[in-house]
Amino acid sequence: MKMKSEVGVIAEAMLEKKARDVVSLDLTRIGTAIADHFVICNADSTTQVVAISDYVEEMMEKECGRSVLRKQGRENAFWIILDYSDIVVHIFLTDQRMFYRLEELWADAVKTTYTDNQE
């Protein structure tokens, strides 16, 4: 069995729960970044935002043996952040993602886009 990266496990979990516009940003070359990677997605309902968050946590525990260190945003589910120290996961409600535009703030990062048909 091919070993998936932790970022790959997160992206795949997001896609399995029908997340939209799944991307990762490699921040390792940016000296001021708070993490090595951001993984970002969005969904059209708060129910789906919570479902994606729960599934990412479940799959990171199952596939990588890693538990989330801190999480925020579950109470309103507009923007849930899962902090794995070196990887920070951002799950947005669609309009919130458009408003905050994280990818533009970290435009120097190497961006990878994930789709359902990737292996």
C-alpha cells in the first residue's frame, strides 16, 4: 500500500465529504509562516463544514495516528480551524472563504489543487 502524506490524507477526507476547492499551501519557504502547510476548503452549509471537520479529524487519527492539538470555530461553523502544529486545516463556509481569501494572503506559497480523480 502506498503511504499517503498527512496533507494528502486531509485533502482526501475533505473530498470524500464533498468539500469544494480543496487546496494545500506549502509554507515551508516562508519564514514567517505559523505552519508548514495550510489545507483549505469550503462548503455551502454549516452542517457540511462540521461534517468535513469531523471526518478530517477521524481520518488523521486513523491513517496517521495524529490528534488535533487545537480547534476553533465549531460553535458557529463559518470557519473551522484544526491545528496539527505543522499543518493547519481551514474549512470555510463558501462566502467566508471568499471574504477572507487566505490564498491571496499567502500568495508566495506553493499551491496544490486536489480533485476527486486524483490517486
